[in-house]
Amino acid sequence: MMVGLVNVIEIKNADNFNFTNTLLLVSNANNNKVTKKLAELLTIKEENIIIDKNIVWDFSIIIGKDYKNLESFKQIQKFYSLF
């Protein structure tokens, strides 16, 4: 499924639901330009970007309990009625 310029390969639940902050996991530290753009679009703070060479995909996003405070969530609410 293509979402804008991002190819969404898999959607599933995290291992648990105890993530306080939304995280951007990155498999390759050399993806700096793409990582920064993705974090900017999703309004994920730099301290919540984690290099994890063990993840399967280039990027994984874990939605934390802070999702309602993310500016990106507020923008989506303008266009879609959410649960």
C-alpha cells in the first residue's frame, strides 16, 4: 500500500502497549535525510528516533500513548473522523 511517497509494507501491533512516546525505529543510520523528513512529517521528537539494526524494514513506527499530542495527529483529525 502506497501512502504518499511511503510504501507501507506491514501494519501490526507492537509487542506491548506500554510505549509512552511514539518512536521512529531506523535500521540504517545512513538514512539521515529520509529519517529527518519522516520524523518531521509525523512530528516525532529527535530523542524518539532510535537506530535498531535488528528491525526488518528500513523504518518502523511505534505509536505511543502520546499520539493525541502529536501535531501530525491533530492535522489528521481535520480530515478524518477518528474512533
